[in-house]
Amino acid sequence: MSDSGVSRRRLLSTALAAGAVASSAIAPTACAPSGIENVVVDRGRGRSEVLARQLLGVDENGNDLTLAYLKILIDSGLPVTDKRKKIIVVGAGPAGLCAANLLAAAGHQVTVLEANRNRTGGRVKTFRNVFSDPALYAEGGAMRLSSVHPMVLALADKLGVQRRPFYSSDVLPETRTPPTPPVFYRSFTGEEWSNGPKLQYVLPPTAGRGLIKVNGMTVTRGEYAANPGAVHAGFGCELTTSASAAVDAALRQASVRADWPIERQVEAWTELLSTYENHSLRSYLMENGWPKERIEAVGTLENLTARVRHSVVFPLVDHNLIPSDATYWELSGGMTTLTDAMARRLGPAILMGKRMTRLEQTDKGVRIWTTGESGDEGSDGRPTGPVESFDAEYAIVAIPFTSARFCTFDPLLSYDKRRAIIELHHDAATKVLLEFRSRFWEQGPTGFRGGRCVSDSPNRSIYFPSHTEGSDGGVVLAAYTFADEAMRWDSLTEGERIHFAMAGIRDLFGPRVDAEFTGVGITQSWVRARYALGEAAIPTTGQLHEHHAASRAVEGRVHFAGDHTSLNTAWIEGALESGVRAAVEVHRR
């Protein structure tokens, strides 16, 4: 480890402990109504502080933006307007649907243009009516909601979409589903928000029966917890704590405590972002004294290997802003029950099969050109007629930058926006889902429900359903991979993916899986999904400072939304946050 690495960590520790980071002055801005976000202009104070404020949801006046957005989305909506605007929203994912619903409810004339002619939802995608048992379904995209994300949980409750536990760790098969608690949010201002009486929720105990198979050794999670060193030895690694505890401790050593005054948290995050923006997770861990053997062991056991060379910023965010005792939720009937409910409220305002190819704007309005779409997400998708144009006063572009890359803009977008569209990294993610006649993993004295098994096979993470849905069978997420590992699965045909995913399941559970397999397998590659062109935006080193401000900046009459414009990237919460922000921006013009 270099001396420079030691000195940087000491400097960081000192700064965090003192909560004292110098900040240059910024010209004051008028307080926005109801705590709504002011436009933050970087005038010498540094991009790191701007990012820190956005990360924590605090504006220049000390208002809590999460609380403000929560009240708009759930309680009050936007004020009804007496100046009706004509607005086009491009993209019917969670961000676009959120913005469109808020603006339509406020009295604006809203049209949503969605390229996909078969469904709304974007990267929220539930496979239904594709398995031999019609009661079964599975997630091709987003599959869980975090208890630290109040907007999405409260929106599900508001729309009457039932949520239930998503078991990140396996539980006993006979575990009963506990009552679903109301959403509770406590602001750093001390104000509390809830949609019902506060109810403490306690996760059921972990069964510890899920399997880990690495380096030719197979153990249960309970056995691993009792003696992690035995598994780590296969990597040549001397580590006596669990992999999850080790990486959590490493990332939390640069912690920002939630009970600190908010300005102290801003200062600490400013220092964190400034110090580690150009660090990958690998370089961060190496500077903290981790040998390559430990990185390899923890990367394998925590499914981090493929992303270890990505920026350390988002692992730092996840481990410091999502507490270790956070709970997770899924939606009964599938995650698209949420986006379907949002789409139903808009009805005929959503025009399907309208793929934006060109956006023109003047000082008076915007015009968006589209082509028709034939087939579905998996078909050729060659643009077809008719070519149509749609006029409005303002537009919200809520499609991924990967998709916007194939659109032209007249006049050109700003240079910074164009660089963000060209360069911002959207990761690869691939799932292989297999249907089984019975939930054989729940049977016998070693049975378990939910959670995941881990191996060093190509499958990597294997997730088991947390629910039963009144069916004897179940759908297993038999392979879940990211980045380079996902790209290898992407190169296979669908049949090959199913074949190799079955091989990984068989390797863990033996030949009985062949008798249980119904023959139905479904795969989802987000790189090969021609409307998404990739999974979530996962910035590489340096990209957060370079591109985040530009990603969400207004361009004339065009506004931008999507989880890639939020620091809650890869979460539905981030998409909703961006949708509220963009709707507020347009409404206030």
C-alpha cells in the first residue's frame, strides 16, 4: 500500500470526524415553494458539494427534497394550473409515467410517446402468461424495493398495489408473511411522514440453508457463517469474518452517520465524493490493505467480481445510506402492477409504438418525430411507417441515454449533454428464469424459501421466490449476472442460456432438477433489449462529476428524467424522484 493512500485515508478520517470541509460561497437563491429544489449552479464551491446535496436530498435552504417530493407524489400533487401547457413525455417507464400523471392531474394536456407497442414499464418487466402454470410469473427487470425508499412504497400503497416481503436471505419454508407496515419517513428536519400508524416490522430469522459452492467446496450459509475461513481458504485468503461483513466494514470505515446534523453530512459526503470519485472499488479496497485474494473471495461470494472495476461511489452510497437492517419488498402480482396502475390513470394519453427519432425545438415549442414499430422487444424492430410528428410547448425526455443516442436533436444539445449521452456507462445485466413443477428447494429437512445460492459457476447468483402464489411450482432466477459476466451470457442463444443455467442448478441440487424442470425457460438480456440498450446507468470512475449535472440539465424547452438523472440510479425510487423533479420544473415555467 502506498504512502499516498495512507495519507488520503487519514485526511478523510480527520475531515469526517471534524465535519469541517471548506466551501466557497455561492450566490443565494430564493427559497423554492414547499421545499422544491432550486436550480443549483456550480460557482466555485465544487461539483462534489452539489452532488452531496443531491445525494442527501437537501437543497440550498436546508429543505428536505425527499419529503417535499413525497408530499407532491402522494399527498397533494402539483397545484392545479390556470395556464394549461401542452406537454409531450417521451418514454413510459416509471419516470415518464410519474411525470405525466402529476402534470395531467394538475390540468396540463399531456401526451406520452412510448416506442414499445406491447407494454409500458421500461426496465420494470414482469413475465406473465409465459409459464406452463398460469399462476406463475417472474421478474425480468426490477425485482425489489428498499425500506429506505419511501416514495415507491407509498405510491404502491396509494394505488392499491399489495406489497409483501422479499427475502434477501433464505427463511424456513413454513414462515408466515407478517403484516405489511405503513410507510414511515423521518426527515433530517425532524418532521415525520407516514401513511398509517407506525408499526415495527421484524424480519423472520434466517434459515441459513441456502448453498454456497466455490472452489469445489459446497456448504450451507449456516455452515459458512459458523466457519467462513474454511471457504475463504480455497481462495488463498486469510479472512475470518464473512465476506459481507468484510466489505461492509471496509465501505463503512468512511462512514457518514445519519444522526449528524445535515450540513455536517453534506460536508462529509463532499469530502468522500471528492476523494474517491476516481477510485474503482478494487483500488479503494487495495488502498485499504486488501490483498487480491481477499478481493477475489469477497467478489465471488458477494457477486461483485464483474463490477469491482466500476466506481466505488455507488457501493459507498449503498453501504452508508442503506442500513444493514433494511427490509425489502416485492409487489404481489409482479412489479409491473405498479407501472400498469400508473399507465391506466393516463389511458389514451399514452401512444404506443411511437419511437422518437428526432426532436426539434424553437423558442416557441418542440416537435418530436417518430417512426412506427412492428413486432415486440425481441423482434427485428426495423423502423417502419408511419412517420409522424407531435407538437407541444415542452417535452420531458424520459428514455435512457443509450436510446437517446440514436435520436437527432435540432438544434444540437449542449456539448456537456451530448458527451453525457455518448459516454455515460449503462451496465449489462442478464437473467435466466427456469420453471419447475414443484418447489423442490423447500422440501425436506434442508428446505428453504427465498434468498439466494452463490457459486463460482457461470450462474453466479441464483434467487428463489419469496412467495408461493397458490401454485405447487415455482420460477427460479437461475442465473443473474452483470457487466462482463452478463456479456458472456448475452453472446449465447436463448436455448444455450437455458441449457447452461440448468447445468448450474444441477450442479447444486443434483439430477432431480431434470425431472422437475417443465422445459420452460425465459431469458432477459438488457443489453440486447432494443428500447433499453443496457441496464441501469452505473458510472465508471470520474463519470459522476463529469456527467451527472449535464444528465439532468434543462435544454431550452426540453427536460430530462429517468433514474440515470438521479443519484438513486438503478432503483425505481430514483426514477420516481426524477419524474417528480421534471414535472415540477415544467409546471413552474
